[in-house]
Amino acid sequence: MADAVSVLPGLTEETAVTSGPAERSGAHRLAAFEGLLQRHLRGIRRVAYRLAGNVDDAEDLLQEALVEAFRAFDRYQPGTYFDRWVYRIMTRTHIDWVRRRGRRPETSLDAPVGPSGDTLVSLIGDTRGDPQHLTDIADLDGPIQAALDRLPAEFKTAVVLADVEGLSYDEIAAAVGCPVGTVRSRLHRARETLRRALQPYLMRGSWK
Amino acid sequence: MSRHVTDRLSAYLDGALGASALEQVEAHLEVCGSCSRAYQELQALQRMLRGLPEPPLSQGFADRLHWRLQREAAHPTRRGALRWFQVRPPFRVALACATMLLILGLPATWMADRLVPPETPLDTDAYIREYLVFSLDQPLVDEASPAFVISDSFAPESPRR
């Protein structure tokens, strides 16, 4: 990924000879943008994936948010956190998506999740099931993501930025454009919902 | 035992409680098994979320993204022109209502003008001609009229009851 998103190798020299100032300026902007993107790509990609819930939607979200960020790149203040700035654009894009699609859960309760292909009902809703076979976080990726996907978009955003990315309340508030008190309340409710949904797995395995 | 502190455990986990609340929560966790277990589960949940595997992306994604950005750099979208149309949801509803009013209101106003018959001015000449034809035997002013008008004008007002 990082190799493919190049900083326009060769292209800048070519455009410097054959094109006018507007094109050269565009190429320089792109080079600067991709340079920052390379440094912060891991976190940005992780947030996109956890917000979207699957690879296809994550790529769409990532592409839309990054193109949007590039269009607004003139407003980015050099020296500030590039990833936090992109998160702000990405969370807004994601919430717009969810509103357009309606507030239904993106993952069906009967859809197979996780590497074993179990349904969400059997993995999360039914606490009588024995989760002993799920002993690794990688195995739990499906159920955890399914539980995340059932949260309202604003709650999911808060918990992803706080617990997956480790952002502070202030940083989350700036990213989603709401007061710190709202972040705190959303985080409490999101974590409480996740704790109840994933309770059968929480006190087992290496994360205990 | 003091009341349960489950609603403050998330802030406690983040170290975001004030000194007084922190003291209360810690004192309660010492004695309450249920809250203590909930706190341990929250800690485990956070460790699980932080330990989630790196997401995979498809092979050609980086190239597609690079191509999109390159195209955007060569032909930037005129954001200024588009931003005017990007309004927040409450304003979208208002904008939609205003548009509907405009779309439906203008034809309605136009139709109303045509549905109501226009007021034609009184054709005095035609009225007099018609009167002369149909009332030859009953002239407009007869002998009794002046007497009636005079008697009516000078009649004393009757007292009100």
C-alpha cells in the first residue's frame, strides 16, 4: 500500500517541463499530500475500516474522504496532526453515508461473521453458546466488528477514535465537532453497550 | 454500600474524573463486586479494541487512490461553486419546502388569475338604453317622486323606544 501510494516519482519533473504553473502547482500539492498520507496511512486506514465495517466499504470511505481532504488541502495547517484533520473529514463523510442509508444495522443478525462463519446471533446474542473456541483477538474480529456496527454512527465514531486509535476527549471533540461532555457521554454508552454484547468473551483469553 | 458507579466507570478508565469523584469510585470498587467486575470487563474491552488486527485492503486500491488524486490535482473540482449547495439537513428540509412552494405556488397564483372571471366595468349606456326600452310606461321620474323626497327629508325623527 505504502509503496503504491507514491509521491509522484518522475511525474513532477515531467510536468515541470511540459506544463504550466497550474499543473505544476497541482503536482506539488499532490506530492505534499501523499507525503503526509504515507506517514499517517496506517491509522487512517484502521479508522476507515472500523467505521465502515468491511473492506469494500472501507475503501470507498477512505477514497471519498481522502479526495475530499485533498480538495480542502489548502485549509490544512502545516505542523498540525494530519491524521486528526483527516479523521474529521472521514467521520463527517461516514455519518453522512449512514444517514443516507438509514439507521439500520449494517450487519444482519443472520449474516455469517468471523472466520468460522458463525452468525452474529450465535456469537453475541446467545450467551448460552460456548465461546471457548474463540481464544484469539483475530478470531474475535468478526464479532467485535459486528458489535461495533450495531452502534449508532456517532457512538461508533467515538469508541473507534478513543479505543482503537487512542485519541483524547479533546481530540475526538475536535474531530467530530461536538462538546467534550458529549464525547464522554457517547463513550460511556458505547462502551457499556459493547461490554454487554461481548460479555461472554471479555474475561477469557489473552486480553483478560 | 454507596450507590453503584457503573455510569462513571468509562470516565474512570480514561482518567477523566475529578478528585472527589475519583475517590468515591475507588472506594466503591473496593467493596462492590458487581462494579468491580464491570470495570475489569471495560478494561478487557479496551485491550481487545486496541489489539484488533490491521485491516487488509485490496491489491489495486493504492493505485486507484493515486489515480483519483492525480486527476483531482490536474482538474480540481470547483469547491467554491459547489459549497453553496451543500447545506445541513435541517436547512435541506427548509430549502425543499421553499422550492416546493415556489414550484407549486407560482402556477397556483397564475391559475387563480384565470379562474376568477374578470370584473367588467358597468356599461351605463347599455343600462339606460335597456331601461328606456322596457319602462316607457313607467318613467324614471313621476309626479309623486318629488313630493315623496321632500316629505321624507323633512319628516321628524321618530323617538327611539
